[in-house]
Amino acid sequence: MTIPSARTLYLAEWVVPIVRPPFRRGGIVVEGERLVAIGGEAELRAQFPEAVVRDFGEAALLPGLVNVHAHLELTAFRGMLEDLPFVKWLAVLTRLREGLSAEDVRESARAGVLEAIRSGQTTIVDVGATGAGFDALCESGARGLFFQEVFGLRSEDAGESMRGLIERLQPLRAHPCARTRVGVGISPHAPYTVSARLFRQTVEYARAHALPLCVHIAESRAEVEFVRHGQGEFARIYERRGLLWHAPGVSPIRYLHDLGVLAARPLLVHGVHMEDEDIALVAQSGATIAHCPKSNAKLGHGVAPLPEWMRAGIAVGIGTDSVASNNTCDLLEEARFGLLVQRARRASPTLLSAETMLRLLTLEGARALSLESRIGSLEPGKEADFIAVDLSGAHVQPVDDPVAAIVFSARGSDVRFAAVGGRVLFDGASVTTLDEERLRARLREIRTRLRHRDALIRD
Amino acid sequence: MTIPSARTLYLAEWVVPIVRPPFRRGGIVVEGERLVAIGGEAELRAQFPEAVVRDFGEAALLPGLVNVHAHLELTAFRGMLEDLPFVKWLAVLTRLREGLSAEDVRESARAGVLEAIRSGQTTIVDVGATGAGFDALCESGARGLFFQEVFGLRSEDAGESMRGLIERLQPLRAHPCARTRVGVGISPHAPYTVSARLFRQTVEYARAHALPLCVHIAESRAEVEFVRHGQGEFARIYERRGLLWHAPGVSPIRYLHDLGVLAARPLLVHGVHMEDEDIALVAQSGATIAHCPKSNAKLGHGVAPLPEWMRAGIAVGIGTDSVASNNTCDLLEEARFGLLVQRARRASPTLLSAETMLRLLTLEGARALSLESRIGSLEPGKEADFIAVDLSGAHVQPVDDPVAAIVFSARGSDVRFAAVGGRVLFDGASVTTLDEERLRARLREIRTRLRHRDALIRD
């Protein structure tokens, strides 16, 4: 891996620093892994006459986008799980996963990272059952955070689940990449797949080893019914499988609070079904939220209380979730959808704004991961994680407000360049760190095999 | 204009005829303006050995998309009207329009058509104050329907409004293009801008001259309040301007019914606020609906009852509305949004489907315009209006369900080819009938002037 040590001056028609208003004809100077200057073209050219110049023209330079929730392993399933009720969707997903070899899972995760980088994501938070997502992030040069998932419905199996978790974590934490670009954390999956005891043990372990935590919570009505009343689809599954469940009789968020999970300041994924009391609990705890509006809509979960979270001061980032439930990994469309669905639901034409949404995609997303001192804005001293979004398209022009153009008109495919820590990962033609052609062919092979196997199982 | 008279065989990995299930490795044969055959590759090659072959590879061939509602003239305003309450939005739009010369309006409409064609729209329904949209559609080679708008708040001015309307209509109806590709109709704008008398006179005129009608209706709560109770923001504007308004005291749809407008089977735009009784009235009348979910969301109007319309058997098409309220003209994203916002609102993971939405974008859209015998599906005898959507992108792969891929993953920028009546309008690089570079430069000029003028007015 070679990181250019000379200075490079990146210029564009628009610069969007996030921490201050956008400005015209300017750029940033990158030296090694860092952003060292930002300003107008003339000023930067005068100050850095020796810098190599790259001019993106009718484009915007902005911080790389932060995807706070993905499941990279599931990329091979895109388009295979349509129009299914959530619990059925989970069951089909589980069945499909059994058809993937370890190597298939790795290819699937690589394809996911490829898509994410191409659409301008420079930091990706992945949750996975295997370390495939971690490896793919490391290989790709992207920044990220990998949460190792842990499951365990039976209280008495908590010890075994923990041993399995620790075994999986060790090689990841020892990997050199874990000390630089890709953090490692733990994700006890959800209240309907993790026993109370296992929740407590994962929190204890995470605290002891200073590992971040991530939990899927308050996603579906079925989950709320299960936790509050011990009823509904999840309760029926428990019953069929002879599993014990003592419903705590509270909201899923209150349940996490009572278990001591909130106190560990986890990244909470979804949170669609939160009452005012839940929001207050999250705000007080300092936990943060990964908001996945398209996945929540497509799976019929509803619309999460984003404006209320923000009013309560909770750090919120936007996530795409997996393409098995989205079916695309494009944070620009995700933010646009997130704004529009709130306006539709609240019948308000002024709720949220392009500026707010772009902040969620960058600096707030970074804050939700405690990375705001390193990434999320264009400021000297920060890591040189940045992208160029072309604004010359017929679907974007004319432009005199680059933030409105980026959030309301641009698409993932308008991203022309992405760098992480100064290293170019996407140059507008291809991702420099992955073999796109090979991956596409492998993904197609995997898919053909999956369909064949799945058809056999269902026959 | 030269239309190739020889046969061309268009091939792709997927063919999506709409009227029957998609199939693999096949294509269509086009002769002159018509589609003459559809089938598997081997069969078509054997049957048409002399045909010129064009193979789109990893792509889907499907009917051209039908945009049932646009305001092409407003393209220059994209991104200038953010975060405004609806009535204020209308006021700012009116102020901005005064800053455009007739030639500016024509360029703005051309830019709108360019964007639409590039994103796979082969039939575009435009509503405009001037004939700029009609001319742009004619020039571009697209199929379309142009509705000349008419306004008139004062009952006593209805005669004058009608004379103005007829004067504007005459050159359009006499244009050779009006006999082939671009129909002409009338659009009395909305209940708060058109007097009851003017509504009646436009209907009479439309019936006498067999012209289609189009009305913006039941879009905002403000409109419902105005029509039902004579109150709210529109009532206050009337009062300030000394205009008389006798609120009919019924829903906007019932009002149109009582005026005899519904009986003329208009294309109703928006219809966000419709009760069951309204839906029944529309269904009985045979009127059709232009559904614009993103515009409805962004302006805070809410979510229209799409599933209820469809259950009632109403022909519904999807429209992008203007980019002043969207801010992009991409029917693929529009349909995706339209599905997701319904699932979010109804908390249903099975409501609507990719197949349903693709039908709305093609055959149902055609039916909403009474064009279903000519366009909207790939069938021998129909006009050769079709597109190729690339499915090889990292954001789309792997694909084994092309309809899910098109509706849930593809974007306007994945469209690689568009033809109308056999004539190639977009070849993947540029729109063949419009000068893109010149248009972009003109649009930028217009915008700079607009911002300058608008800043002066507001100072």
C-alpha cells in the first residue's frame, strides 16, 4: 500500500466543509493521511505552489459519507427477499445463509464494500456473523467498524455463546488493520435472539475490553409485543422451539436500560418504536442511533421518530441496512428518503432540511461512532476521508445550492472519487482496491447456485 | 428526421414485456415506428436473419416509462424553493417566473425534456402556462401530452380567460406534431385559481373540441379547507385581493363532480386528500389520476391513498411533478418512493410490489392517458417506445428478478437507451435531438440572472 507523501490539491466548483457554509471554486490540500488546508483556489495555489493538482470541475468536494449500519455479508441476497412479512423474512434469510460457503460470504461482503465505496461511503459500520465484513473492509481500504454478532436464546447457553464470540473476536482484534482503520465491536443481536444473561455478559465483556456495542432494537411491532407482553410471532416461535421467555413487560429500550446495556452507550439500530420515555432514556444514557429509513419502510416497520431524537440531542447517523432489505446501498437516496418520509408523515413542508440530512450523513454519523474528532468534516488536521460528487448531470443542473443538489438531486452514481486517509479508493472508473470484474462474476455464480438450492429445498 | 426503415433486432439479458412475465436472453424487433416481434434470441435471429442487431448485454429491455405529470417550464428553478410552506412556495414560484423571458422558459422546458429522456421517459405529460413544453416535446422526439394551463379567479373574467386560452391553443393544435406524437389538452389549474364559471367553460370547450382535461386537485389541506369551509390561507389571499369566494362546502373532488368536470374524465393530479366517497366518485366517472408521491411528501401534503385507488379500479400513473418540488425527474426513484412511503405509513411489508409499481410506470400510466392500445407494453403492433436499463452496476447485481432490480435498485442514470416510435432519442451518451452542452450553459446563465434578480427584489 503506497500513500502519496507529496501534497495534493483537490479542487472543485463547490466545497462543502459541513462545519461552515459551502463555498465556490475552492479545495482542500492533502498530505499523507491528513487534510492540511481548505480554502479558495487562488489562496491554496499560492500557499501550496508545489502541490499536485486534481480539479473535479462541476462537482462538490465533501467529507466521505458515513454509513452507520450495513450487513455486508448479505449482498448476494439482493432482490431475493421481496414482499415478505418480517418474521418470515428473517426465516428465509436464515435458510438462504445456510446455502453460502465461507468463501461465498467473503465474496458477498466484498461486493457490499465495493458498492458502498462507489456511492461515496468512506466509513462503513458492518454487523456480521463472521469476520467476512471485517476482512472486506480491511482489504478495501475503507474506514469502518465491524461488530461481531452474537446470538443465544437459551439462558444456559450464554457461556458457550460468549466463548464462541471471544474466539471469533481474537483474530480480528489482533489484525493490524484493527489498530488503524477498522474498529472491532460486539453486537448482541436483538431481544428476541439473545437471552438476558447473554446481554449482561456481552456488556460486561465489552466494558472490560473497551469494545463498542451495537444492538438491533425496537425495530418491529412483533418485537415490542414480545418484550412488553410475551406475545405475538416471536413468542409463538419460542413456544414451538420449547424456549423459555419471561417477558420483562416493558418497552425494548427500557429492557436494554434495565439490563445495563444502555449504560454501555451502544449504537442502537432502528428504534422505530420508541415512546417519549424511551427517547429520554437513550438521550440520558449517551447511546447513539443508526437510522435506516428505507429498510424500516420496506419491511413495513414504520417511520422512526428522527425529529424527536434530534431534539433530544441524541447523536444519529444514517445506515442503509443490508441490500436484502433496501435493496441498494446509496446514502444519498437514503437521506433523501429519510427527509421525505418524515415530511409525508407529519404533513410538514419545513421539517428537516438538506443541510440537516447532509450533516447526519457526515459529522453526526461520525459523532454516533465517536469518530467526530477524526472524520465527518473537511477541517485541517482531520483524516483525508473525502469524496467528489459530480453536479453536472442533467438531473442536478442548474446548481447554486450544492447541499440541496447533493441531498435532493444527486445519486450514488454521481460520486466520482473517494479517498480514505488520503488513499484513493475510487477514481470514477473503478474501485482501486478490489477486482470488480472477478467479483461480479463470482456474485453471479453464487446467486445461481443459491436459487437452485433454494428451489430444491422448497420443492 | 430519418426513421430507419430496415428492421432492427434489440437484444438484452432480460426482456420485460409487462403483459407477460420477464424472460431471459431475448429481444424485440422494430420496423419503422412499430414493434413487430418479441421473443427469445435464437427464435428472433432465425426469423429476422437480415435485421441489424443491437445487443445491450446485462440490461433489461422494457417499454418506455410514462411520466403522467411534469412542469417542464420550471426546470430552471430546481433547488431554489427549499423548505417553504405550500402557499409561500406558490408565491415564490410566481415571483421567480416573472424573472424568465419567453426564451428562458423555452430553454428551461428543453432542459426538462432532456432530463426526462435520459432517465427513460418516452411519454411525458406536461402542464404549462406557455407552449414551451409542447415545443420542447415536439423538438425532442418524445411522445407526450401538453396541457395548456388556464387561470382566472374572478367569475366575470372567465370569458377573457377563455379567449386567452383559445388563442394559445390554436397554434399548438395546428402544429403537425399535435397530429402524431404530442397531444394537446386544457388544464384549468385548481379550485383556488379557477372560478366555477371558468371551470364550466373549459369543460364545455374541451368536450366540444374533444380535448383532454387535467386538473390539480385535493393536493393540500389548505385547498380542502378553502373548498369545504371557505377558510385558511387561500381564503385569506382572496380576502386581501378583494375576491369573492362562495365555498361550495364539499370536498374538492365532489366540487369537481358538481361542476361537471369529473364527467369529462379529466386526469386528476395529486388527490392526496380523498375520502372513500371521493374515491368512489372518481372511479364511477372514469377520471384517472396522476400520482406524484415525492412532490406530495416534500411539500408536506401527505401520502395519497394509492392502494385504495387501485382497489377501486382507477387508472393511475406516476408523475414526477416539477423539479421545483421534487427535485429530480426520475420515475424509477419515484416508483420506489411511492411503494416505500405506503409501506411505511401502513406498516405493511407486503403492500404493493415491484411488479405493481413497474406496471404503473408503463401500462397503467398509458391507461391513465387512454394510450394503452399504442404504448405501455412490449407487444407486436405497438409503437416502438422502449428503453434499455443497464443492470450490471454494483448497486444492482446480482440479478435474477429484473423487475425487483429495476424498481428497487436501478436509478435513472442506469438507462442506456431510449427510443420513441423506433427513433433513437438517447444512445447512452447523449440525447440525440437536443444540444446538451448548449442547454447546460444556457440554464446556468438563466439561473445566475434569476438569483441576482431575486436577491434585488428581496433586498
